[in-house]
Amino acid sequence: MMKNSKKLLIGTAVIVGLLLILPFLIPMQTYLQKAEALASEKLGVPVAISSANLLLIPSPRLKLNGIVVGKHQELKVEKLVVIPTISSLFSTYKTLDLKISKPVINKTALEIVSALSAKKPDNNEPTSVRVRHVTIDEMQLVWPDAKYPIMNAEATLTEAYKLESATLETIDGKLEAKVTPKETPNDNEQLIIVKANKWTLPVGLPLLIDTAKLEMHLKGSRLEIPNIDIALYGGKLTGDAVLTWPENKGVTSWRMNGKLAIANLAVKEPSSLVSKSVYLSGNLYGNGNFSSKTNHVGQLTDNLRADFKFKVNNGVLHGLDLVKVASLLLKQNQSGGETQFDEFSGLLKVSGKQYHIQNLEISSGLLAAAGQVKVKPNKTLDGVVAVDVKNSMGLTEIPLVVSGTVSKPEVFPSKVALAGAVAGTAVLGPGVGTSIGIKAAGALDKVKGLFNDDK
């Protein structure tokens, strides 16, 4: 009995030793070169793998290290472990689980995704490998103008390589998304629920989301978001959106459209993120539509088009006293002070990276103002606001030039207004003459605007 036990132990030790040594006897470099060539052919971009190891315990698996995809390292993966199921090891069709560690994905990788999405699959090509489950640890997205948090993810795929279920969560737990099959008969559709709690937006302004819940429906190449519900800065952002992308041959464009509404949002903190010198306080209300169309998913925000009507009630324009600027008629910019208003309203038109505030109106007990301001892609300002100051002089519609940058705006009377004021005062005297001169200058500015406004 003891002899049999001893033989069993020796035999087990030999088998374990062989399992440990055998991977080092296999010429992995040859297989590595073939794997690089095959991956490069399938993806249409160069693929490099620094090293590979074949492990047989605790279960057979292939470990690939230092994977780089793309001419400019669009995707880097520290480690990829390929684990075939035991039942498929000796079968023609292999079923695999993948474990991906510390992938770094650059924004330019979306161009590779777009090219693969537009590529018609070869239905005649036999598929001998099925990926069943994917686990991703510490995924990092690297975008030029964004700072995304590190995330973990898991996904289960069907035999047809369709997404069956998935989870995604930031490592700080502030954002999570879950994908589950929607319970509808004969319908290949997934339900996606995204939740956020005390999460700061990584794109654009670093707005703090108190709570958020987005309900999405994924079906084929169409993602519907019928319910957007976000609480931030004491207010609510609601709306819906639809995103579609190429799936069939001949369809190359990504499309996005939807509508948003804002109610009772306190704008002081978010507007001060745009400019520390001039910003608003008050409660924001608004609604509008947006859309985008592009052949490359990475350019969706660059091609954004939007029309958004807004108003801010019972607020203050901090850092700028419009009454003072209009009344003193000084050539230099006058900063500091504040302008209280009953309502600040307008229409925000977005065209790519350019913003245009049209039909701008400010009303209060001391003044009434109207005009338009453009925010160019380089963040410089270009606009004119006509201010009616209700004082004893009776000066009306004093045209003020808006210039400078978003972070440091400048507002001062236009040169035409100053010249009109001087001319009117010289001919008819101060007061009435000054007022008439400014009115004439304002009329001239409006006529010039008809020919200079580039809609």
C-alpha cells in the first residue's frame, strides 16, 4: 500500500514537473510571429507582441505581454491571458475566455473601430474560435481634452459575437454601467443602465453630477436613450438621444441626435468654471435640440450642431457693471462691479467648436440690453450689446463691443458710439446732443451688421 502511494506521488511529481517544463520547450517565437501577422491582417493595422508564455497549470492558458496595436500605439495592453475551456481543447472549435490587464486606449483608436465597423464581414470565412467571456482590469482612456477615470469591465458574448451582458465600473465606484438582455420575445436587444453619484464630468467643463441615471436600449447598430435624468447644482437635466453607427456595407456615417431640458440649475458655480472674472448667478431654465453626423466616431463632438433657448432668472452678472460702462463712455475696458438683472435670456447656437449667443436680452430696473456674442474655436469673443441705461440723461441703446477671451472678456463702448457722442455733444451740447449722436452711431452699427453678420 505504501509502495503504491509512493509511486503515485512520484508519478504526480513527474507530471507536474513536465507541465512546468514543457512550455519552455515550445518555440513560442515562431507562433508569436504568426499571431502578429494574423492580427495585423484582421485589424488592418500593425500589431506587435513583446513576449508570450504558455502555461499548463492551474489550467492551460497563453499569456501575451506588451501588445501594441496601430502605427502610433493607438492601443497598448500590458498583459492578455487567453484561457481555452477544457472541453474545447481537443475540439475543432475553441471556446476562450480573455483576461486583459491595464489596457491604454488612445482616442485615435476609434478610427480603427470605425474602419472595422464599416468593413463587411466575410460570411464564407469559417470561425473556429469563440470568445465567451472578457475581463478587463484597470482600463485607461487617453483623450486629448479629457481625463477619464480608470475602469474595470466584464463582458459576456454570444456565439454570434453579440454583446449579451456586461458591467463597467470606475475604480472609485462613482460611475457604473450594466448591460443585460431585454426581456422581449424574439428580439435581440440589450438594456443598459448607467448610474453616477458625485461624479465629475471628464469632458468639457468639470461639472459635478450629484446623481444621474440613464436608461438605454441597444439593438444592432442603434443605441436609444429614452430617459436622461441628471441632478446637478440644485437643478435637473432631462432629455433623450439616439446614436446610430455603420453596420452594413454602404453605410459609413455615425449619427447622433436628441433633445435636452434644464430646470432650476444654479449657474454661479458652473459659470465660474468658464471664467473667474465674469460669470453669472441665478437659476437657469432652457431647452433645445442637438445633432451630429460624421464618418469617424471620434469627431462626433467636433461636428455637433445645437439650438438651445435659455433664460436665467433673478441673477447677477458678476465682474461687469453694464450701467457704469455704458454711462461713463470710456474707451478702455471697465472691469469689476456687477449687474443685477430680472432676466438674462437668449438662443445658444452650437456649430462644431463655435458658439453663437443670439437674441441676447438682459432686463432689470436700471437697464435693458440686447445683442449677440460669438465664441470662436480659439475661445476669443466677438459681439455687440446695445444697452439702454435708464437715467436722467436719457441715453438709449449705447452699443458696447464684446471682445477678449472667454476667461477674460472685455466690454467697452464701440468707436462709432464714442465718435457719435463727441459729434452730437459738439453740435447740440451735452445731454440731448450726446444722446442723438449715440443713437445715430447705433443705427450705423446696425446697418453695418446686416452686411457683416456671417450666419
